[in-house]
Amino acid sequence: MKELLILGAGTSGTMMANHLRKTLPKKEWNLTIVDQEEIHYYQPGFLFLPFDLYKSKDVKKKIDKFIPKGVNLINEKIERIDKDNDTVILKNNTSLKYDILIIATGTDISPQEIEGMLGDHWHQTVFDFYTFEGARNLRNKLRKWEGGKLVVHISEMPIKCPVAPLEFTFLADSYFINKGMRDKVDITFVTPMSGAFTKPKATEALDYLLEQKHIKVVPDFNIESVDGEHQKIIDYGGEEVDYDLLVTVPTNMGDEMIERSGFGDELNFVPTDKATLQTTVKDNIFAIGDATNIPASKAGSVAHFEAEILTDNIMRYIAGKELKKEYDGHANCFIETGHGKALLIDFNYSQEPVKGTFPFPVVGPLSLLKETHMNHMGKLAFRWIYWNMLIKGKHIPFVSATMDTAGKQLEESI
């Protein structure tokens, strides 16, 4: 029997386990997935927890609920990958041999990378919402917060779901309006980028939303430190932004075991071919989702599209065929704008977001680069799709893994 080993049972790893168990010959291949966690989190839901729009039970389920029959699940921490001997060593000193390895270990926040970010003020006046604990603690804080200077901040790129900090800012505006205290809250969005949106064309088209909502933007802010005592963040140029409540997205980094394995970039992301998803580490090692260093968004839609293409390439690799250079960086993201509305953007490596309709030309029913209630409903519906289709490896109709240009106004390049 040959061994295919998946590291990580998050979104990407779970999808690959489901895809491959259906396609790999059971009499020829054992399939194993390793993750130290026992809970699977619906991470897009962390955005809604602080505003009491979701409950804790809405965003977490047992990991083993989604691992298909015939896949061996090992709950153990990964120590390192011995690529030269095709072996993974676990924290308990168990060694796992593999013929093919898929790295799907994701990314996580690393607040320790920013001077002063951690301390007595962590989850007191400085919060994250990229972890379950952070989002839940921020919810408890917002329930009793009486107002002041709210600063929403991105430390550096890349981060998981690049639009999430902006969504948080829009939802905060809506939240405080609904509580009748928006006049008591000054909201500032601080970013290392030159604009609020990750794509320049989107910034150009959608900046009006920030003006409408009276949200100040501080661009090109490269944070050096957090001064928790005086409640301010400081960038390398000496610029300071004061806060009463700081909601930050710390540096995002790949799993520490990548560094222990002797490969990966300075942020522990795995060097990966952006079109085939085969790593440059070794031919029989592939990577998917947030664990890679490819220039695509670290988002669930990306992992979904990659999974379909990687499954095909794994089968081609086993058959000794040339891998398809098919993944084009396709991503689509809903952007909550508050008050029951949302935007939708669809893009890839070479094409920035444009206006149009999705997934069908003309009829939509979703609109691109336009605030609509239907887009908001699409965002909420995604939770059901996630739990019942996406991580189970089921095909989502009418949505292509590569970007479809039908229904998009490409010539306008909005």
C-alpha cells in the first residue's frame, strides 16, 4: 500500500481528504490526515461574533464530523517534515512515512512579532478577531464599551481574508448606529497599503463608502510597536495613532513546523508553484490554501478552487503525467458593508475586480462591486454551503475553479 499524508485538517486539508478519498483507489492508497486540534472552526464567522450576529455554536464543530470514512485521522502536533526521507515526525516521536505529502497547515496570527502588542492589555484594550478566543473576548468587550477612539489595524500583508478588517470596520459602524452611540465612537482604519481595499481598482471604485460612513483611513502605516500604556500604535516613520480600543490583525505566519523542517520563507509559508500547487521543496510534496506562498488571497474561496485543481494534479502525478498549470489565482469575496448589505468581488492573478454579475451573465443574481442586500444574503448563505458542501468536497454548481469572464465588464477595468 502507498501512503498519502495530509498535514492540517482545516478547510484545505479537509476538502482534500474528501476529494481524494473519492478518487484514490482504496486498495492501493492509504489516506491519513494529521491535526492537533479537535475542533473545526468556521473562520469567516469570527467576523460576526464580536457584534452578536453569530453565536459561538455557529462557528465550531468537531473535526472528525467532516473526515470521510476510510481516512485515518491522527490528533497530534506535528514536529517537523523530514523531506529527504519522506517522513513526518510528530510531537510524540511517531514517524509517518509517505509517498505523497500535502501541506495544508494554514496560517495563524503572531502578535509576538510586533513589539508591545502582547502584554496586560492583550484582550483588554487590544484585541484580535482572527481567533475564536479573540472574537469572543472582543464581543464581551463591545457589549459594555461606552465609546471612544476605535482603531482597526492591519500589521502587514499577507493576511487571511484580506477584506475582513475592512468588513469589521463597516460592521462596527452599523453596530454602533444600531446601539444609538455612533456619535460617541471615532472609527479609524489603519493599513500598510496605499488604500483601504487590497486591490487598487476596488479602492478607486469603493472609497466613497468610507466617506459615507465617516471612517478615517490612515494608509502606508508600517507598524513598529504598540504602546499599551499610552494606548497608541507607532510606525517606523514616527507616525502615531491613538486608540481607546485597538482591533488589530497581527502578522500572519505559517506553521512553526515549516521552519523546523528547514524550508519556507521568512513568514513560514511554503514555496509553491502558483499554477500547479506542487511545491519547490520536493516533487512529491504539494501545498494548498493559506500554507502556500502563492500570490493569491488567503481565503476560503481560494482553497476551494485550488482543491479541485490539486486533486486533478495529484492524480496526474501518480499516473506520471505532466501537471496542469491551471490555477489562475481565482478568488471571490463578499464584503459586508453593514445595514444588511454587502459587496462582491471576483478576481484572479491578472484581473482586478470589475463590475458585472455573478455567477450568471446579466441575471446574476449577485452584483459585482455593488452594495446589495442580495450580496449580504449570499454571505450569510455561505455558512450553510461551507458546512454542508465546501469542506465535504462537494461540487458547488455554477462556480468555476478558474475565473469566468462571462457577465463581467472587463473592458471597463473598474
